[in-house]
Amino acid sequence: MLGIPYLVTHLGSSLGSDAAAARERAITAIGKGVAAAEGEVIILLENTAGTQNSIGTTFEEIAMIMEGVEQYGPVGVCFDTCHAFAAGYDLRTAEATDSVVRHFDAAIGLSHLKIIHLNDTLSELNGRRDRHAHIGLGMIGEKGIRSVVTHPALRALPFICETPVDCRRNDRGNIACARKLAEEAGTGVPSHPTI
Ligand SMILES: [Zn+2]
């Protein structure tokens, strides 16, 4: 009805039950949506921050759920930088981001990555808290955000900011900051012959 290409969903919580059983429930529920969408809207699974009982925190777990859902139709992934950092994926330098991208490619496959949720975070690395922050003003920082928006395998993707609005900055300010970081030359991003 909306004519949109993608719909992003989180993967929910196990509510303390067995993780494998929770994955099966997620596969069944998402599979119903994927089947009903008949390929017109692709459902994208978003990585989660690793707060208590959340599922879909690791690339490996997302891959397992995708494998189960694919029998119902096509499915892709949305990568949230805030959630990834909170879950232990370091994005603070070009080298660290490149290694996360390679890990994603090995576990899930970059062809499945359709959207980036570009957020900084108040969580420490692996702090497991879902607290979004202004671009460059959180624990990922300007250098880290720059490494994401300029990475050869990521920079052509759509980026969506889910950043706070307060007296320091609004949405327009955060997008301007992301653009500035994307446009700065000489970022030291490693060359990427294989992706
Ligand atoms: Zn998100």
C-alpha cells in the first residue's frame, strides 16, 4: 500500500526462553510477513544492541534466522551502527570498521545489506545498551562515523539517521555532520579490491 521497497524489523526478545526456540518463533512470524509480501516489499532484519534476551545481536544469529526465513521469500538486512557497537562490533577506526564489514560479508553476505541506520551511541563497546547519540558525539566518534560512511562497501547504500533531537542538534544538523564526514577526502580508508 505504501509502495516502499523495504520494511525494517527488529527480531524481538526471547523473554528468557531458550534462544533456539525464540529463533524458531521469529522465523515463523517473519516468514508469514515475507510470504504475504510476495516479494513486493523486502523485509530487512535489523541487528540488535544485545540488551537482555534480545535476539539478532550477532551476525551469525541473523544468518541463522535468514536461513530459516528464506524458504518463505527474499529477506535482507539493515545494519544499525549504534546497535553493532553496543553489541561489541568496533567501528572507531577505518581498520576496525573494515574488519566488521569483512565479518558481516563472511557470516551474512554483503549482497543482503540494503540499508544502514547511521547512529552514534552512548554505549561503551560491548556495553549492551541501546542509547542513540548525535553523529560524532558518542562513543563511535567522528573518526568512526567517517569510516562507516566512506567505506567502499557501504558508501553507496542508503543511510538513515535515528539520532536524538535536543538543544545540541536536530535531524538537519546530524545529517549535515554525516555529509561533512562523508565528503572529507584523505580518510585513510583501506583499499578494498575484493568488495
Ligand atoms: Zn535502527
